[in-house]
Amino acid sequence: MADILIDHVHKRFPIPEGEVVALKDINLDIAQGEFVCLLGPSGCGKSTLLNAIAGFSNPTDGTITVGGKAVTGPGPDRGMVFQEYALFPWMTVAKNIRFGLEIKGMANDAADARVTELLDMLGMREFANRFPKDLSGGMRQRVAIARVLALDSPVLLMDEPFGALDALTRRSLQDELLKIWSRLGKTIVFVTHSIEEAIYLADRIIVLTYRPGTVKSDVRVEMARPRDAASPEFNALKRELSRLVTEEQQRHEAAERAGLTTD
């Protein structure tokens, strides 16, 4: 049974000249516990689709259901991690993680236990009383992930969460995320521009076309984890995905030269 079902979804945005069709006839089903990456060039609608699943921006046409329930707005069944850390600078690490639990009205002892569990899971116990300004970018993103995990949403939506990090920190957090996913069994939908990141992380990679965004290819990654980026299988898939994405990037550049893009 699909955990996330996207059925004939279209998304149009009004502009002074008329409208922009951001998404066109998207049809996807994502199984419970599946790790899916959305891949494609800028302007293909990756983040627009993720925001629609999150309930931040409803489709113009079509439906999205999560756990059998129609998405009409944000909900506790979906947690969102952004590229920007969006932490409260006046709160310590522990209080940032605890914030959502207090809003939910969780008892103090249970909230303390949950925060401690997440601090240990992400290797941050010694940073519990630090403020965001005292942390590196990678540690701030760990806190942002922990804050979402604290609410225990079955679906985790991630919009280029590691895009601003250096290569070594990025790989470290990719490994941390895979451990969390394996341990907790979350359904993850992850937006990325990086072909290598998508192959390293995902069960499936959904390549979107340049605007209007639709599914160009649905690629299942059969390689066992952990994946070796130097292996022949990894590089063969990287070449194929590069070809697919490059075709759409060229369409994007042609649209820019013709003055047809609104990015």
C-alpha cells in the first residue's frame, strides 16, 4: 500500500502575462519506509512538489494522500527539513529540539527522555546547552533534523538539507541520515540537485523534466548499502542519470536564452 499517493497533480502559478505551469500530471506512489529522491535542474518543480506533499501549497488539480488521508494543509504526519536551518537563535540545542514536544503538550519527563535519545542518536549530547551561533553548519543541520524527528512524523520531507555544506560534512550527514532511516523506518522524500547524492541515498530516484515538471524517469537503485561511489555500478548509473538531467538542463538554458523562464 502506498504511503504517499500523488494522483494527476498539476500546479499552476499566476503571473502578469498569464500563468506558469510548474507541475503537469505528476503520478507517483511511494511505499511506506521507502527513500525517494527528487532530481532535476533548477525550475523543474522539485521543491514545488515537496511543498505540495507537505501541504504548504495545494495542487491546482489532482490529489495527494499520505497514509490514506488527503493532504489539504500541513499536518503532524509530515515533518519538513529545509536547507536553511530555521533554528531559534535564543534557544539552546536541547530547547530547540524540545520546542515541538512542548507545543504538543508532552509531559516533562517524556520530553526530556525524547530529547536525550535524539541527542545521543545524532552524537550531540555534549552540545545540548550550546546555542546555534556556537555550532558549525553541519551541527546546526543535525539539530534541525533532530527537532523534526522529535515529533515522530512517519513521513520526512527534506528540501536540499545538505546543499550548503562542504563535501566531507555532507557525506557524514548522509551516513547519519541513512542510519536514522534504517533505525526508524521513516518514509523519506528528499530533494537534491546532486546526482551522486541521490544514488548514494535513495531506493528510487525520480527525475523531473524542466518546466512544466513531470516524471521523466523513475529509476530504482538496486545497489546494496553502503554504496561505493567508485564502483562500476555506481558510475554506470551516474552516467545514465547525468544524461537524463543534462537533457533537461539544456532545455532550461534554451528557455533562458529565449527569455521564457521566470526563475
